[in-house]
Amino acid sequence: GRLSNSPDMTTRTLTLVVALIGAIAWPSAAAAKRPNVLFIFTDDQRPDAFSALGNPDIKTPNMDRIINSGFVFNQAYIQGSMTGATCLPSRAMLMSGKPLFRAPLRLDSGVLMPQVFQKAGYKTFATGKWHNGELSFENCFDEAEAVFFGGAARSHINVPVHQMIAGLMVPYDAGETFSTDMFADAAIDFIERQSKTEQPFFCYIPFTAPHSPVTPPGKWATMYDPKNITLPPNHSALRPDLADKRQSGRRGGRGRGGNASPVDRAKQQYATYYGLISHLDHHIGRVLDTLEKTGQADNTIGLFATDHGMAMNSHGQSGKHNAYEHTTRVQIFASGAGVPKGSSDALVYLYDIYPTLCGLTGLPIPDEVEGFFIEFRPFVALCHFPDCSHTHEGNCAVKQAVEEIRVQVGKEKVILGLSGGLDSSVAAALIHKAIGKQLTCIFVNNGVLRANEASVVKKVFGRNFKVKLHYEDSTNLFIRKLRGVTDPESKRKIIGNTFIDVFQKATRKVGKAKFLAQGTLYPEVIESVPIGGNPAALIKSHHNVGGLPEKMKFKLLEPLRCL
């Protein structure tokens, strides 16, 4: 599909495609000893419910420890859900490394993430929530304590839990211990025992908090004064015009809030929710402290993720079965062994965690896994080329393309018409990686670009990546020629012909070059080239490629032609 007109999407796309090409410049050093993995997973935590990520109302000092010392993926998402219980497909995607409609909900097929670590000699342990069936759990873990099988418990006290005995999960009475305390205690006990061995471990802690019931214990219930809470600007109490009308009428009267105003009730809801998160954060701190006290922190990858977001009446939604940003965006951040400090705005999915942890620990990624290894670099790499290996060390199509460009171009100069779209941006990044200053990009502003696209292109390619960029502002010329034209195909032809004229003049300004580079893709080739003597159909005039005007004396360079 075509890109969104959003300037944020334009920036994100350009950054990602350039990062994709730049990834292979970063080699990875093999660790002397395979690191441990501590994987903390929270339930129903909104992506904005972290102090270090910009929310001054909430206190999360221990989650912040990981964020401030590690790497944060700012644009991480789930792919949605086919059920109101979004936790179920979220965890299926996570453990299988597969997208929404191919992830087995019961995790009853394929190689699951903990099994890769088991096979490599790791001790695998879990405590907390497992929503995908007992059999799959028993096939994944060597040890387990305080495991809740299900979606949502009625209370955080007296949670029905199981422990592993001789490879089988057996129920037992957990008593009055709050669920978060219980899961942290189990993880701490495991980490302390593992400190006495040389065996690396994979410790998975999927907490049930802050999933409902939102009932923080003791002092945590009154930790936050509702008067000091700032509601999200899209909350229906502040913006009833944003509310989903299908959600209206479900609660009569003023509800449990008595005579309190909608804003006051909403602030109380958030104060309680934040209290449960801060209580969770306290126990995460206990786990992190145990790693340090036992001397295992330096050789442990600590990865934190949320299973999805939560609406909490943003846009009038009450749950997690919607596609708004506050619900589909997740947080993924990590610190520890081999993880640098930084952040990335590249788009990643929750199911990329599986191959990423394999890559960070030097383990093979099963062929069936569809997620991608995501590098912890300032611009993260998602290598989505068709024949590319999952890791940056594989026989990557990017490496091959770079070498082919260098052979074809030699010491000659190249000109490329940069549009800001995906095709020409990838081509520019590839060619610049291959030949550097031998490339000059020409960007023509035709006056009908996406919002802020010209400034974004100049920033990303000119300032950030130091590509030689010549900018032609021909807005008035294009607008004048398009005035009064309403037929879309006529507009395309006018823009195309005018672009060629402007581009030709620009090439004379930037100096002599032998090659003209284009971001031609294989689908455009087959739409344009006659096959078996039959002329290609006109799909869209801007997709059909028929070479250059004869007066433009260039050789073509099309590094994406076979993709």
C-alpha cells in the first residue's frame, strides 16, 4: 500500500529504510559465555505508564533503571487481536515468533522460544501468567513455580497457581500472598539458586499486574492523589466528542463514582491503576537487586515488554480490543550483557523478540520463525529483503547489492532522483552505502508532497546521513501547470513530464555523471516489459518504466530491479 500522508509516518519510513541498509556495518562480538536472559512481561500496561518515557505523574524507578541504562524501541506494536482477550494472541505471537493469523493460540505446534534455550543447554524457568495451555508450558520449561493458567484471575489474592513436579504442573494453595509478590518471590528464589551453578538460565516472569482487578495492596492503594493526575488528552471525560458511540449507554447514571464528575472519576481510576503499577515496579526492583547481589547482572540480558496497551476510556474505549495507539503500541526495552544505551524509532513487533533474544545469545533461529532479529543500535535494522537471513551475519541481500553496485559503478559518479518515497529512499541508502560521495541525490519539490516531506528528506538524507543532496523547489511551476486539471491520469502525466524537464536542468547544475539511479522494483518491470510479444498493460502510468529520454545520456543503475 501507499504511505500515509502523516509527516510522522514519512519520518519513520525514511529512518527505517536507511537504518535497514546501515545495519550490516555493525558486527557483533561473540560473548565469552552465553548470557542469561531475564524476560519481564507485564499485563495491560499502557505504553505511556512509565516515568522515564515521559509520564511525570507515575513513579516507576525500577523500570526506569532498565530504560535509562539500556535500549528502548519507541515504535513497538502488536498486530491486534481476533478476540477481546488480547492477552491470548499477544502471548501466542511472542512465544511462536509468528504474526497474528499464523500464531497458534494454544501454542500446540512449532518450536517455541523457551525450547530453543532448552536445547542450547539453558535452564528454563517461569512464574506468572501462561494463557496458552498447560501442555505447551510443560514442553517449554525445566522448572516452574506459581504459574497461573488463564486470562484473568478474580483477585490478586488466592490466585489458582501450579508448580512443576517431575515435569508436570500440579496445583497448590498459594494462600493470601498478592500475585505480584508471589511471582517475584519465585523468580528471586530461582535466580539465587542459579547463582551457584555455571549453567545459563532463561527466566520468564509474565506478571498479571496491572491487569484487572485493579486493587493495589496497602499503601500502594493511596500512593497517588487523584487531584495531581493528568488525564490523557484523548480521554472521553475531557473529549466526549472522541468517544466511540458504540461504547455509550453501557453504564447507567453516575455509576460507582456517585456524584463525582466524569473527570474526577477518571482521575481516581488512573490513581489506582498507577498505584498497582508502582507496586509491580517495586517487586521488579527486588528481582533486579537479586541479580546484582548474586553477581549475575553483568552477564544477564534483562528484557522488558508489555503484552499490549489499555484504553481506559481513551477515545471512549474501555478495554484492549481496539486499534488505537494507546492499545496496540507496546513497550520493549532492554539492558545488560551486550545491549548498548540508546533508542530507535524503527517499527518492530512483539513477535520480533523471539529471534532477537536468539540472536543476542548466539542461538540459531528456527526456520519457521517469521519475526526478525532487531539490532540494539541507534537505528535498528529490520532486514525484510526476501532472501535475507534472520541475522545481520547471514548472506544478506543488502551485502550482495552493495557489492554489485560497486562493481557496476567503479569510480564513476551517480545521480539519483530522490522522491522521499520508499523505493527511491532505499535505493539512495543502498547506493550511498556502496559508493559514498560518488552519489548525488536531486530532490524536486513539486508542490504536492506530503506534509513537511521536503524538510524531512533534507534532514534525514542531507544532515543525518551526509548524502550529497541538491534541492530544487519548483512548486510554482508544477502548480501552474496543474491548475484546472481534474483527471488523475492527466495530472500524473503532467507531473511526470514536468519533472523530467526540471530534473534535466538540475543534472547540469550538479556536474557530470555517468549513471542515473532509479528505485525501480520488479513489479514495475513486469508491468512495463512485453512478455511473449504482448505489450504490458497500463496499470498506472507512474509504475510503467520504459527507460530514459534519448537526450539524457546516462546509463541506468537499478539496484532494486529484481526485488
